[in-house]
Amino acid sequence: MALWVKPGCKPERVRPENGKAFTLEELYRYTNGGPIEVVCPVGGPYNRVCVLNEEGKLRQLPTNEWATTFYNNPQDYIVGDVLICNDEEVE
């Protein structure tokens, strides 16, 4: 089960349409379009990654405070919609 996290909103549980891994089209949908960046690892004991728009800061997308806290990197912050999922859920 993955989490779709939009700035200022509660995380929403989502699943890949094929039941196994998110396609590139799905990743675009959950991350404000492309290009896609996979940031790993993210906090926690599981193989979780944070999928986001690589150009989010250039596009001045809003800060995603929940995802930034989950990312747990004091020198960086996350912007825009992100998908937090297991690494095997990304094709």
C-alpha cells in the first residue's frame, strides 16, 4: 500500500492499477507530472521510497510538510505531490 501525499492534505492510500507496480503514467499522475525523481531511502524499517517531481522546486510547487517530515533530511525539503511506496512498487 502506498501513500499519495498532497501539500496541506492528509495522506491518501493508493495502489498500483496492475496490483504490483506503478507505471510511469501513474507516477506522473501522483507527482504533478514529470520528470520523476525517486528519493531513497526514506525513514522507517521498510524499503520505502519517495517519488516526486524532480523539477518541483524549479516550478515553485508548494512545500509538502508531511512528506518533508517523513523524508527526515534536515538539509532538504519536499515540494508538490509525492508518492511514498515500497521500492519494488516502482517500475
